[in-house]
Amino acid sequence: MKQLAVFNQKGGVGKTTTALNLGAGLARRGKQVLLIDLDPQAHMTSVLGANPTDVQASMFAFYRDNRALRELEIEWPGIGHLIPAHTELIKVDSLFGKGPNILNRLSQGLTALHEQKKDRVAIIDCCPFLGVLSLNAVFAAECLLVPVASDFLSLRGAQQIEHTLKALEPVLKRRVERRYLMTRFDRRRKMCFEIQARMRELFGNDMCETVISENVAVAEAPAVNKDVFSHAENSRGAQDYAALIDELAGQGIFKLA
């Protein structure tokens, strides 16, 4: 199982949108996909229209009740499966933040799941702040994808993540592979190109060549409970996410059929 986490410490950068559309695009390429909603806001879960009222059917039960991840999966037609979030996830930091093994909890759960679902890609939609949940995702991920909206505050959030990852490397005993992705890119705005140039200086080869354009279809799709491919498969947004999948596959992040 390939495990990729989508994270930025700033909200509004297209984190959930990117996780959703990566999953949908990979499913269209024949991959088995598992989406994991690790955000108490449960935006990913709401796109499916599956907001769980029973906390025992959500990711919170994985942490609180030690339920296996396979028991929490629900089908997402056209994509694969989802493990939904619940607002109770906000309590994970206060309940388990001091536990010695908590940071590896998700990694261990995915390892157990890997024994049964070896060919899947797991995409983790993280919460937009650094805490137990997002660190769980970082510890579990083979690659971290950092969406950066085309503004300077989003860039600052990406820089904070880079500092965090470098600080974690002695603990993890490995370099976390990461890619920085520009989103909401508007070619009419000079600032977008200025931020792009600055990102190239800061992140070098860790920056994606693909950019996700500011696009109506990308913004509309979640509102109608769809990914961009099923909503408007010929849109610029769908083309951009398809190009992103090709780029990541070319770098060995994903293996396409």
C-alpha cells in the first residue's frame, strides 16, 4: 500500500480538494484507492455525504476504541473507499497527546491493513494544524504533498512545514519525501509567478512542475458531492490534476498500471 498525506498548516489551500481529486484520478487509472479523512472538520466526508452520527463508525473509534481500520471503511462509488472523520477527532490531542506510542498509531494501523490490501493507495487528508493527527499522518506517509495557494501566507505555512520536517528527521531516522504543489494559480496575477519563483528557490526539486489553476470546476465539484473528473472531465482543473498524477507517477510516487 502506498501512503500519501496531504497537509499544510494553513487552511484554504485546496488540501481536501487535492486529496479528493488525486484519489478520483488514480481510480480512473485503475488503482484501488482508500481516502482517510483525518480532519475534525470532516470536509472530505461531507463530499461523500456520509457524515457519521455514530462516532464508532469514524476515525475517532480507531484512536479511542482501537477499532481496526478495515472495520471503518465505507464504499465511495467511482473512487474506492473512505474512512470518515467525526468532529470528536478534535479531542485526540487532549486525550492521547502524551501517549508514547500515539505518533505511530496510524502507521501501525495501515501496516496491518496493508497485509490485506497490498495494492491500494491510501491518501490521508490532514487537519490544518500541527498536532497528534497531522503528525500521525507524517509518520505514516511515504510522501507528503503540501498544497500551497498562490499567496504569501500559504507560502509561509509551507516554510513552517519544511522546518518541522527537518526537525522530525532525527526522530524518524529518514528524510520524509515531500512535494510542494501550487494551487489556485491565476496566470493573470503577477504575484502567482513571484510566489512560484520563490518556491523554486526554497524547495528546489521538491516542488511540483504542475500547478493547479484557479478553476470554476474545481471549486464547484465538492458543492455537488463530486470530484472534478466526474463533474467536468474536460475542464482545466481536471487536466491539471491528471497532469499532477502523471508527474508524481513519473517520479515513482505512484505506480500506474
